[in-house]
Amino acid sequence: MAKHNAAPAACEPYPRPLCTVDVIILTLLDATLQVLLVQREDAPGEPFPGRWALPGGIVDTQHDRSLEDCARRKLLDKTGVVAPHLEQIGSWGDAVRDPRGWSTTHVYLALLPAATLHPRRGGNAADLRWFPLEPPAGGPALPPLAFDHARLLGAGLARLRGKAEYTSLPIYLLPQTFTLSELQAVFQVVLGRSLEKKAFRTRILASGLVEELDEMKETSRRPARLYRRKTDEGLHYFPRALESHGGSVGPS
Amino acid sequence: MAKHNAAPAACEPYPRPLCTVDVIILTLLDATLQVLLVQREDAPGEPFPGRWALPGGIVDTQHDRSLEDCARRKLLDKTGVVAPHLEQIGSWGDAVRDPRGWSTTHVYLALLPAATLHPRRGGNAADLRWFPLEPPAGGPALPPLAFDHARLLGAGLARLRGKAEYTSLPIYLLPQTFTLSELQAVFQVVLGRSLEKKAFRTRILASGLVEELDEMKETSRRPARLYRRKTDEGLHYFPRALESHGGSVGPS
DNA sequence: TCAATAGTGTCTCTCAGACACTATCAA
DNA sequence: TTGATAGTGTCTGAGAGACACTATTGA
């Protein structure tokens, strides 16, 4: 074991870059996409003190069994929950993105329902906060982010929005039980445009993604049927994209 | 510069993992998808001596400006050409995939036309060879690969095949000029099934991806119109996937 | 009764699949 | 002429968009 993590061998003339993982944790709060950010420590030697950043950090080769394991750990650490969706977005590595030198980051996207968050661990500590991605008029804008995290967040959002055009991905922003109107609202928030109700419902019901429950959601108006996301179904690829992608411009 | 690549700081109690890049270089030769592999050195301390592996290796933090830059360098090094398509597939990192210890690899997929390869640098050295992915009956099968490269190659192929269902990706396996029959053949090889001629041609021509040339390709039969891939068009997302994905099973 | 939200009926349009048909070359 | 490959005409069907319609609740 000690041998495994020995210093670079003679055949390895280059210094190893710093290896980190960052997690884009998204949820839906107040009918808005929100991202969980942490405020960086104000300690000597720490880059970007006081700045907001994606949760993440250096891979712990003693305890993390893999990159994905590291991402899961950081997610659990910040939210206290296991996200129903976690995927790798990509990796970025160069000499300038971290002032400490050549570094790599492995970026993951986690989607989770806001309802599952504990009030305390769900991101309400002083150094941990949810930020709306499209702040209401006059509301708080996203702060400047540490490192190249704005770019990483952009890539994660592009992935989510791109996949929302032809997969069921945004379903993971909801609890397992929901109404079709709620699901449509989630897609609309992610895509930033409204969708046609009948077409949307047909699309979802034909997909076999959800099962009808006997219960209804009681609201102030007409009650709505509840559906449950089938756990054994993975991400669904619809046979068609939702709308023209404006020609040849596709998702990332 | 020297400071940037200094040893891990005190705030970094974990040994840094080995950082590598591997490139899946695919082309179409003899109407078959082929992957370029290198035979590993038989030197002391080198893992998997004599085994075939994806081209790649340790990131050179002195010369590689970024991970992608490193992939481009390795590609140029092995093939002598700049591939018309290079994308990141993903990253894998854990303690066991490399016997030397905790390591990460950043996997890229390169697609290129066989015609552009120089006969010498195109992969004909003793330790560099093209291997057909679906060998003709009785032909040479893919050898066992070093490290977890079989898994990495599988992920690259899944990406190519998945995207072939709803994007123009396989077009990069051809030279810039081709006939529609040739293009259809490429898609068929990638997808492993035959496609309907009329639908395929309509799909391509409606996409605006190609422009008609005045020239014809003279063959032994009726000459075929030549088309040229427009360089300013990127990857095209078709409005529909080619066929049912067998329910909810989608591309990676 | 009305306002609001849930949910349906039905037409149109686009585009992939099927498949038979014509066109153009060499031998 | 035939064989082979290039390329077209045209019908079908799935599924997204549009939009008007009905249904069910609280106030």
C-alpha cells in the first residue's frame, strides 16, 4: 500500500499535477435552479480566500477509492444525501487555472430534489449557500467564483440543458413522487422556455418512465394525479428532441 | 515557473496520483473501424511490458499546456496528423488501474480519415499498429490490452456509436470529400446495421452539413456525385434519432 | 357563479422507414 | 443486353406542436 503511493519513479521526470474534484450540485428551490456553493477559507496559502466556489477539493488518495467515489463523498459531506443522479461532466487541467501550479479537476454534476435536504446540512451554514442561477429581478446575482469554476459551472449547465432537450434528465431534480405539471415546470425552468402541455404529457407517459399512483396531490384547485418515477428505469432517451436546435447547434 | 511545479504544499497531506492521458484513435480501413495501438516497452519498471495499449502516457507538465494539448500532442506524435475530431470521453482514476499506484487517466477520442495518414507514421512501425474492431471471420482479434484500456476503449466506442444515432459524428472518419454512398457505409459500419438509403440521403442533405461538388467519383459503375463536408459546420444534431433505442436504453 | 389548475380531443407538420422505381455506367 | 451501383417518387406512421375543449376543485 505504501509502495503504491510512493514518490514518482525515475521514469517519471515531470512533477505530478494537483488532482482535484469539483461537484456542481443543483436543485430546484423556489421554482428556480440553484447551485450549492462554499465560501473558501481565509487561511494563509489558500488561494481565493473568501471567494465562493464549487464544493470540491484535493483527491484523498488514502481514502477515496476512485474519482467518482471522491465526488460522492464531497456531495454527501455537503448535503448529507446521496443524489439520485451523479455524472461526470469532464476534466480540465492546465498550468494556470490554479495559482498553486499545474492542476487538474474532475467535474461532476449532481442533481437532487430539494425536499430531501436536511435543513442544517442542506446548505444553510454560513460558508455554504444555495444561489439561484437565474436570480429574480433585483435579486442576488451569482457571486464571482474562485478558480475557473464559472467555466466549469457553465459546462455543467450546458450539459443539463442540452440533455433536457432529448432525455429525461431533469426528472432527478424532483422527489420520486410528483405531478406531471410539476415535472413540466421543472423542464421549463431548465430549458428556459415554456412547453406545450399535451405534447409534454404524451411524451412522458409514452416513455414508461413513471407509474401512475392512486393518490392525488391536493392543492387549492383541482387535485392532480401523482406519479412515481420508476427506480429501475435509468435515463430515458426520447426518440426526438423537443424542438429545432436552431439548425446545427447541439448540446455539449 | 519552478515555484508553480513545486512539491505538494503542507496543506496537501495526500500523495498526488499519477496523471496520464490516453487517446482512442479510430479510422476506417478496409471498410472496418480500426483502432491504433502501441506495444509497450519491455523495460524494467514498466508495467505491462510487451502488451498492446492505447497511445498515451504521463502528462508532461513542462510542455503540455493543458490536458487537451497533451492529447493533441500524442495524436500528432503517433499519426503525424491533426484529427478533424477530438473530444474528451471522460476520466478514470483509482488505486488499482495502474500497478504503480493511484493514477488518473483522461481519455480522448480522435476520429480521422485513413487517407490522410502517411504510410510510415500512420501506424506501421513495429510497435504501432491498426487493429480492426470487428475482425473479419478468422481474422486477428483485438489483443488483450494493458491497464484498463479495454474498458476505456469500450467507453469511446459507446460514445461514437451512441452519437451516430443522432449526430453527424461518423463523418469525421472520412476525408472531406466523399460520396453519399460512402458516407452511408461509414454510418453502417459504426452502427453495425444497415440503413435505408433514401431516408439517409434526405437526412444528410437536409442537414446543410455538406455541399454538392461539380465533380463525380468515377468508379467501375455509374459515377457518384461528390460532396464536401463544410468546414465551418460543427457536429450536427439531427432532429430525430435514427431508430428506436430499444426502449429507454440510450447512448452513454 | 367564477377563477384557476388538471387533463383531453384532434388536427397539422416533420421526418424516418419502406420499397418500388428510374438512371447511368462497364463489359 | 446484363449487372451493379447511383439516385428518386411516394406512401406510411410515429410523435411533437398548436389549440380549443372539458373536468374538478375552492371560494
